Amino acid sequence: MVWVHSGLYHAIPGFRPTQITETVPEIVVADFRRLFGALGKLSRDYRIPMTLMIFPDRLQILYGGSKFTMQKTIAELGEEAGLDVYDPTAVLLRYPDKKALYIPDWHYTVIGNKIIFADLLKHFEQMKAQQTTGLQTSP
């Protein structure tokens, strides 16, 4: 929201939030590129690792059929900026009772949060192991 309130973003007349998960307008890509570029620079300048967390839309998980265009775009832009990227989509899609992941207002349930948190910890452990063995360099 800081990005929006800063006035650095570009507004899109007629924007429909329901379409953003599958069609990412170039102007939105440009906004994310600027935002992630600034975060990546700060991460490098101050040697503070940052992880960009991407969350799929609940409808993408519950009903399938998504190409996850928004998530893929954000991940590519984050990596381009030198940020670590975490996306729990795969672990959520593997869970057999997808409705158990969400409460009625569409936030995650305790189960959903536990699944994501456990997977995030695994992600950080893998990152640490890669850094220890020299397979990955810090941003």
C-alpha cells in the first residue's frame, strides 16, 4: 500500500481485479519491476536478504484451471531484481482438502497457515544449505 500511496504506481482505468491473475498488463509489470528493483538495490546495499512471498488467489487453488500468470510474472521480476522468491502454490495444490485451507472470508485457516509456514521453513533451510555449499551467492 505504501507503493500506491506514494504515487509511484500507474493507475489502470477500467481495471478488473478478477482478471489480474491471468492477464498482467505491461503497466503493472513496469510497476512491479520498479518496486522490486528498489527492494533488490536496498537488499544489496545494506546486505539484508529479502524474500518475496507470492500467494495464489484462493480461486486458483480451489477451482484449478489457472496458468498462474501473475505469480509467474512476479517471480520472474523478483528474481530479476535479485530477490529470493517463495511461492507456496505447489504445496497448496497438493493438499487434498483445498476448502480446509480457507476460512469464509478467504484468509488461510490454521491448517493453511501451518502448511505454508512449514514449507517456508523448508525453503529457508534449502537456501541456507545452498549458500553453505556455495551453490548460491547472496544478492
